[in-house]
Amino acid sequence: MKWEGQRQSDNVEDRRSEGGGGIRLGGGRGIGLGTIVIALLAGWIFGINPLTVLGILGGGGSALEPPSSQAPAQRPPANDEMATFVSTVLADTEDVWGAVMKTGGAAYREPKLVLFRGAVGTACGTGQSAMGPFYCPGDQKVYLDLGFFETLRSRMGAPGDFAQAYVVAHEVGHHVQNLLGITGKVDGMRGRVSEQQMNALSVRVELQADCFAGVWAYHSQKGKGWLERGDLEEAMNAAAQIGDDTLQRKTQGTVVPETFTHGSSAQRQNWFRRGLESGGVQQCNTFDTRTL
């Protein structure tokens, strides 16, 4: 991926020097270590937003506390190659989605991307590195510990810069869903449907974010031609390695489809490819199809 020398985004906040606090539910209710472990495992293994899991397991539908006041965020150092890469990918998502949404008659609100280590305060609660990358609709920010890319490479078998770009594009895809009102509609179903039905909705949300990542890749390549031999295979491999069936098989030896929250490896690859080959947002309607 020929990303060097391209425009970098001004929307990257470097909070890696800050310490994080503990996780608490609104109203001062504490969460036991066991609950936190469940949430972190759900995030790392299955891709569920652990901040949402903590809210559910905490009971009572309590919202997570917003972050306390923070010092002004810094820009990443100019000599930080990985931060520069992420800033470059984010800038391209801004260009692509700005143009795509303008064509559809809407304005694109650019998200912030927050780099952190350990823990970080968000409008969705306290995020932890073990959760992996996540998007918080409450503050419209993507949160990323760059150490996740090493995990992606060495522990999940998905190396390569375009695999990393796919991860960023997937999280930005969640931001696009939020802007389109999809996130709010799905969250509004929580508590009104069964856990299994909610899991099924979650799968459709995540597959759509994969498709949106493919839409970005289509327009990005068309505009810049910066992909090299093997790049697309890196992204397809990453999509396969984080499929629910693959992760379940690796971690527990059995596959339980009714617990899927992101979709199978084949589904994730299929929807990423669908966006990549079409470049059309309208091709990413995972909610109006019977077969995923």
C-alpha cells in the first residue's frame, strides 16, 4: 500500500500519555472484576462493543458514566510511523465519505480518531485496550490502541498494512451508520427483542460496516491507485480471521451460530467484497436481505 506522502488527517487525538480510570456504571454502581472480564472477552474475541456489554451486565439499563474532563489532546509526533499511517488512512476515509455523502445530498461529519494506551475515557464509558478498536456514537470517535495491530498480525494471523487499513475503515463504517441513523434504530431494539434476535441484528450491523469498508476501498483505489499486489488479499484474510466461526473454533473448539455477533468469516469476506466491487452504499443494505 503506497500510503507514504499522502495527506494526513487533522482529526487524530493522541492520548497515549494519559492514564485511564476504572469502569463504573452511572449512579456510582460498581462492576465486579468478573463482569469486566466477561466484557473484555466479548470485545476481544467476538467484537461486541464491551462498553455496551458492561451496560447490559450491570443491570437496570444504566448508562455508563461520561468521561471526566480531559486535557486538550495532542497531535501524534511527526516521526511516529504507525500514527502517521493511521492518520493517512483516516484522511482518505474523510475524502471518500465526504464525496459519497455529498453525492447523496448529505454532509459528512468527520469523526475523531483517538490513540490511547491502557484505558481512555469516552462518552460511552471507560474503554480498555483489551477491547480492541471500537467506535463510540456518543462522542462520534473511533478509539484505537496501536498495539492491536501487533495482535492482529501475531495472534490472529492477519498481517499487512491494508489489513490494518481495513480495521480503521470498518470502525469509520460504524460512524457512517451512526450518521445515517442506523445505529440509533438498532440500539432502540435492545430490550424489546430476545438476546438471540439482538445478536442477529448485531451481525447485520457489523456486516454492513464491513461493506462500507469495501465501499471506501473501492473509491480509495479509484482515486489514488495506491494498492499493491497482495493488499486486497490482506484485507480479505483479516475479515476471515475475525469471523465469529473462526474465532470460536480457535478459542473454544466449537462453533455456536446463534451467538454470532459479527458474522462468519465467509459472510464478512462476502460483504466486504460486495462493497469493494460495487462502490455503492445501496449495495450494503444487510437489513433487507434474507441471506447474509
